[in-house]
Amino acid sequence: MQMARCLYLKRDWREDEKRMRRAVRHLSSVYGASCSSSSSSSSSSSPPSLSSFQLLLFPEGTDLTPETTAKSDAFADKNNRQRFK
């Protein structure tokens, strides 16, 4: 998955923010360099001219069941957070 430029997260914002910043910096340097060096004419051998890139997020979900709802509510109560509805 790393070859496909997937970014693995730990669900800890302190760590994930660092990973995301590094990934965005890397992608900016890679695509920024190819954009500035690409000519205005397109050819089949050169990469498409990009002025930006997209970062797609695929958040992992949890099945909504009475058990997972109870766990979520308990976590929210314990951490003084609002319950999801």
C-alpha cells in the first residue's frame, strides 16, 4: 500500500499531524517540481500538468450496533464529551 502512496494513521493527532504534514510536503515537492518543469504543450510521455494534488481520505468506520453504541457512549461520558447521535 505504501507504493500506492497510502498514508497510515495511528488515530493519535500528535503523530498523525506529523505524518500528514510530511506527506503533503513530499507530494508538493514532487508535483511542484514536475509542474514547473513541464512545458505548455502536452505529450504522451510527460506527466499531466498539475498545479495541485488531491488527498483522499478513507476513514475507517465501525458498524453501528447496540454494543458499539454503548461503548461509544461510555467513552464520551468518561471523557466529558458529547454523545454521537
